[in-house]
Amino acid sequence: MSDRMSGQDAAFDHAPQYADTRGGNGAVVCYALMLATLFTAFATGLVAVIIAYVSRERDGHWTNSHYTFIIRTFWISILYTILTGCVALFIGWVPLIGWAIVGIMSLYTVAWFIGRNVIGILRALNERPIDDPQSWMFG
């Protein structure tokens, strides 16, 4: 008797084996939309975060770390923007010192945002997961 189970359909042995069709294109599109947010006042970022929420699954696939990273990038950037706005409201009126602090905070937020998205795009294009998608820095 062979290794095959009795009664098994013979066509099953010759059925095509499909590779994992879920690639990183969705994550790359989300990262591109996030970068476009710098010019659209969070409008495309909102689209990207909705796509990320819908696309994220609980199966341990490498793209899930990217979607979590995108979602966290969106919400943390909102938090940083609100904090920068509050600081601008309270000390931004102070000449030189207030302006310098608000300017540094704004530059940090933009550099952090661009850095996270560029790192995410590069890893998605190489089909590599984000090492720590829950991090506040660059994963």
C-alpha cells in the first residue's frame, strides 16, 4: 500500500501550489500616501491609515508589521503635531527662544516622520518585516 490515503482524488496531487500572493505593494502604497501627507495636511495619511487597518491581519505575515508601523506612525505624528502646537501656543510668542524651540520640535517631527516612512518603504520593497513595529523610533 502506498503513502497516499485511500479515496483521495488523484487530481489533488497535481493541483497547482500557489505561492503567497500577498506582497508588500499595499504597504508601499500606504507609505507613499503617508509621505504625501506632508503636502495634504493629513488627508492622504488618513486614507493610508484606513487602508492599513483594513489590510492588517492576525496571521503573522511579514506585511502585518508594516501595517502596524504605518498606523503607529500616523497616530504618533498626530501626537507630536499637537504637542508642537501646544508649545507654540504657550512659548512660541517669545522671540528667538520660543521660535527656536518650536522650530526644533517641528524639524524633529518632520524628520522623524520622513525617516520612519522611508525605512518602511525600503523594508517593504525588500520584503522584510519591521523588527519592532511597536517602537516610537525607527523599528
